[in-house]
Amino acid sequence: MKALNQWLAEYGESHTNPTNKLIHWICVPVIYFTIVGMLYSIPVSFGSVGPVEINIGSIVAVLVFIYYCLLSVKVALGMLLFTIICLLLSQGIYTWLGDSHAGLAITCLVLFVLAWILQFYGHNVEGKKPSFIKDLQFLMIGPAWVISFLFRKIGVTV
């Protein structure tokens, strides 16, 4: 398995244009949220912990956390915080829409499609293909790239 810095450097090669970077800083978290939300909308419940329902979305979140731990504990903790926010936001949207699994799924699907359209536009501006075409693991590295950027801004090394 590659080290996180290797993944981030390789991911960064196709994200150098300022417009493409800005699009990715916005759309990667949106896409991550929508995936969490779509998984959360699957109507299978295993109980709850506080306000968060334990379901497919939260179970997958644990597996994703383990993946990020293998790369970097700091990034994993940052992603855990963001994932918890995504789960709470998913629960909030679900409740706001009248406890509608379908409403949450449709909301997330629309945002997902719009964010990917913008991402592909960004890569068109960049003139380079998305990294995940080379290796699907880059779909997991994108969120780590955003978290790593935020960490560097506040002086935390990953």
C-alpha cells in the first residue's frame, strides 16, 4: 500500500489549475456527503446511538475510517469528524423531509450528479483526466486531499 504522501502527490498532479482545485475543494466534500447520505437513506436500521441511526451508512463509515487509519491517523480523525457531520446532516435532511428515505436519496443523488458535472468541468479546464480513471482508490484519496489541505492551512502535518 502506498504511503499517504505518495497518494496525495500523485492526486495533486491532476489538480494544479486554480479553478479545478477550487471546484474540487467544494465538490469532493459534497460528493462524500452525498454518498454518506445515499447509504444512510437505505431503510435498514440496527438501532441508534444518540441522534444517529445505525444503518448501512454508518457501518460503511466505520469501514472507511479503518481505511483512512491505514493511511494516516490524523487524516482518519479529520475524516471521522467530517463523516459524523455528514451523518448528522443526513439525519437532519431525512427528518426535515418528513422521515423520507426516498427524499434524502433523491436530494443526495441530485447533488451528487451536479458535483460530478462540476468536477469533470474542472478536469476539462485542467486538461487532465481524473485520477480515479487510473486507480479507483483515488476516489478515497480525494477527501483525504481536501482534509490534508485544511490541516496544512492550520499547521497540522499529516
